[in-house]
Amino acid sequence: MTKYESSVKYNAAPVDRVYAKLSDLTNLRALQERASDPAFAEMIKEKSGGKVSDEQITGIQERLQNLKFDQDSVGGHIDQLGMDVTLRIIEREEPKLVKMELEGSPVPANLWVQLLPAPDGGTRMKLTVGVELNFFMRKMIEGKLKGGVEQFAEILATIPY
């Protein structure tokens, strides 16, 4: 399994509050609500350095709107794969780790969010994604995976906790 790690991100909220929100996936519905805000599209453009087109942003917004949430999982239909995929929490270690696994995907993958208290009372966080890919697939999508992990970590760091 190949691991891809984000850089360490920062949020001003205390680590207990960040953990409480991330360990209950119903709290991530805020992403759905933010997705329809025009400021969301501008934030994505800014963070990507203008590399994300309006059509791609519309696709992101539509995919976020189609997600279903419960305490332990978030999932939905992935048109490109023609199947339903779910991200399910498989381990919680309060207040420092939330580990998830992808279900229904043709590629085994997991994701974990590590949290540490920052000296000023905020939270430092890092996202790690592990994906089982053969050599050729890894070489084809490695750049996109690295960028996606970094962007997702940035989104998690900007959620109001």
C-alpha cells in the first residue's frame, strides 16, 4: 500500500472540538452547505492557483450534494465508476486519530486524519491516504493523488469547528 501525506495544516479550534466534529461524519454535512456558496468556488480556484475550471467546480459541487451521511460513514454514487462508494470510520482514538476505509471501491484504500494540539490552543492536522495500486496505475495517477490529498486536507482545515 502506497501512502500519500498532506502537509501539516492548522485550525484555530481546540483539538477536542476538531476531533468531535471529524469523528462523527454527520458533521461533514457542512461541506454540502458550503458547496452551494459562491465563495466556495472562489476558494477552490484560489487554492488551486486557478487550475480548477468552472466545469470541475460544478462537478465537485454536484458530487457533494449527492453524498449521504451518517455517524460512521459518508458515501454516494460515483458516476465514473458506475457504483456506490462509502468512506467508513474503522477506528477512533480520541482526540488524536480518525481512521477510515473505502468500501465498494475496486481499489483498496484508507484515510486517516491525525490531530495534535498546537501550542496556541489550536489544532495541527495531517491527512494520510493509503492506496493499493499496481506500479502502472500508481505512475499514472500519483500526481493527482498527491494534489487531491493536499486539497482535501486544506478543506478539512478550513471547516469551522
